[in-house]
Amino acid sequence: MYDFSKMTGAIHEWLSSLMPSVLVTTVEWILIGVVFLALFAILGLVLVILERRIAGFFQFRLGPNRVGPQGMFQTVADTVKLLLKELVSTDKVDKFLYNVAPFFVIIAPLMIMAVIPYGLGLTAYDINIGLFFVMAISSIGVIGILLAGWSSNNKYSLIGAMRSGAVIISYELSMGLSSLLAIVLLAGSLNLNDIVMSQEAGWWLFRGHIPAVIAFIIYIITGTAETNRVPFDLTEAESELGAGFHAEYSGIKFAFFFLSEFVNMFIIAALAATIFLGGWLPIHIPGWEGFNNIMDYIPGPIWFFLKTGAIIFLLMWFRWTFPRLRIDQILTLEWKYLLPISLLNLVLMAFVVMMGWVF
Amino acid sequence: MNAIINYFSEVINGGITLLKGMGITGKHFVRAPKEIITQQYPDNRDTLTFGDRFRAQLFMEHNEENQNRCDACQTCETVCPNGSIEVVWHREADPETGKKKKVLDKYVYHLGMCTFCNLCVLACPTEAIKMNKEFETAVYDRSELTKVLNKPGSKFSQDYVDKTIGNK
């Protein structure tokens, strides 16, 4: 496995030889910021076109295939259109909150992206409370959604925002409390890099057997709800609320909401890949030495994005299969089913770890 | 105890039904590349296929001798709900029998007013008019939507009518 900290260390030394240490830190901050913003934009562009093409295939359609080969540049054209569009706002909007809301929504996924390990030594901000940091920061996105709905001075936006708040706050419970904590019990660490390294002998999804599989299913359900995707998309609910909390936004501000939805999906999938599927570690099958050696030659980031892509495809599959739930059904699902089951699962997992019944 | 069993069987049943749904859409996704139903219209103009009952615009059938089957009876004009058909005619003595008969001058069809209800085609006693499948009807000027369906110099022929509709 190539250690990316050698590469970053070399860049650091080269910069240190050129300028004083204060400047080095500033330059490094800017470099990392640029890299992550670029990754953010590329993810948005790629995921939107992927979603549209895959949706087409699910419905025996083609999807957009006109702009560029296989429609690859459709989203680039859309972005240019959104950048050039006029920013319209209604009368009596709360100007300050209305303008600040898109940034709240976009900052949350950007901050979470910093702690995700993309490869060996390829984490922007390696902290020992990684998973806790993720759970804490992901709540900031809700504030943005609530602000957008409240400041738009539109009753449908407000209904959408309140629904979103209800859904996200309640689903965060079973996500953080139980499904992620179950794996923390196994790995014995909150640091995402340590969680990845603890899976060298095998993915937690398999080594943790029954409780880990239950935790994974609950994580995927709650993750779909966290990102407000179908079947939990009643915050946008096109048929009832128009567009929900971002109904009054146009141009690039609307693009921020749209982009953050897709990047949130990426983050949910990336976390699932990191925690349950071994992150950037290659697939190893015990006993197959030759196979394992070949797999080791494929770089970590490629494994990471492959696993993440598989989870993203699963989320897209959900989207084009399940119908939308009502608000009471969503809250029933969370408080009467997911939360009790995940708490029971946490106890089961603690028992399994205590008895050492882990492969 | 019963309630607990019910609770878990509900959860498991729910999971199974969700998986069934995903199975169906998954099959669709796998089959999709071969069975795409999208018509990429301007590209496939030559191979376009239409349903049997597809109706685009009215036309009048003529044979090689420039004869049509319209005897100017005006049934279509009467039956048209929008008045999009105008039959212009005059009376002329039949050279054989000497009886005066209607003769078609101009069969005017206003495409702009037509709703393609097909009533005129159904009402025509001699099957003179039919609907064709030429659906690209856009023009640059509204006056171009008014069409004369009978070809210049064409004549009514009783033989042509008999040959086409037989002795129904």
C-alpha cells in the first residue's frame, strides 16, 4: 500500500524550504480548500448525470445523452445555465437569513469531507473523535434547511423545512446512537482511520455478523432519510409542496441546495464504505494469496470510490423503487421500529463483543 | 408475547416486500439496455413506426388516372364539429344520362381548426378521404394550414369507388 503521507510530507518540506512557517500553514490551508472545493464540484457534476442516466435505465428510458458523448457534459451545461441565471427573491424575505441559508447547507458536507479517509495517509483532518465530529457537523445542514424555509416567507417552504427538521433530528438518533456506535464498539475507536485499519482482517459487515448486518441496514435507511432522498423526500414533495424549502431560491443559490443534496448522498455512502466495508482497504479473501497480492496493487482511493459508488447505486436503486412515505409513517418507522431495534442491536453487539464472538 | 411476535413478523414482512419491489426494478435495470423504449426522434425519422390508429392529417386518395372518390355529397362538411372542411361544388349535367349532379371544385381543409376526431372519415359514404401519418405539420405562416385536398384536374369516378369499396 502506498502511503500518501510521504507525498504530503514532501510537499510540506518543499514549502517549508521556500517560506516561513506561518506562510506555509496558510498556503497549505488554501491548497486543501481548493482541492476539496474541486472535489465537491466534480462530485456534484458526476453524481447528477449518473443519477439521471441510471434513473433512465430503471424506467426503460435513455436519459440525457445529447451533450457530449453519452450526455457526459449535460451537468456542465446545466451549471453554466444556473451560474448565469438571475437571482430572484420574493418581497418580505428575511434578507440576511435568506442569503446565509445556502452556505449553511453547503458548509456541513464540506466540513465532513475533511475527516473522511480517502486512502492511507490521505485525510485532511485526522482527529481522534472523527465519527463524533461527523455526527455533530451533519446537524448543521438542518439549520440551513430550517433557515431557508423560515426566511423565504412562503408557507410551503416552511412546511417542507419543518418536516425536514422533524425527520433529520429523529433519524439522527438511531443513526448515531446505535448503528454507528455498534461498529465503534467493535473497532474500539472513534477515529475513522483507526476504524479502517481495524478491518484489515475483514470487513466489519461480515466479521460482526448478525448485529453488524442489522446496523448496516438501519444505517442505510437512516442515511437515506438524512439526505432527504426518496422515499423520505417529503421535505421537497414535488406533488404537495412544489419544491419545499428551496421553492423561493433561484440560480446559483438553488444550485447550492441541489449540489449539497448529492454531496450529502456521497458522504453517507462514503461513511458506510469506511465503517462497514473497509474504506480504502482492498478486498482480501483468506487463503487466496495470489488474488490478495493482485488486489494490493490497486491504489486505496480507487477501492474507496468503488465501494462508495456501490452504496450510491444502492441509494439510487431505492429512489427509483420506493414510493414516498407520509410524515406520520416516517415518524412511526423511526420511533416505533428503527430506534427500539437499533437500541436492542446495540445491546446485542455489546454482548457479542464482550463474549468475543467476532470472526 | 403475541404482540412481540406480531411486531417482528411485521418488520420481516415489510423487509420482504421492499426486497420484492427492488427485485422488480433491478430486473428492469438489467434488461434496460436492450429494451429502451425512447424514440430518438429526429435521428430515426426513416425508421419511425406508428400505431394503427395514429392520425396526423386528412388527405384524399387519388389513383393513377388522377381520379378521386369524392362525389361532393358534403356529408363530411356537415359532420365536422369545427367547420374545418369546406366543399366547393357546382351542378353539371351528366353527359350520359342528362341528369344534373354535384361536381367537386375544391375540397378545402383547414388543418389549423382540425381536432383529428376522424368523424369525417367515418361518415364518408365513398371512402374518399382518409387520415395519413404525416405528422410534421409545422409551417411558418398560418395561411399555409389551409389546404386543397383534391389534386388539380382530378375527377370523380364511380368505377374507382366501386373498385375500392366493392358492393358493400
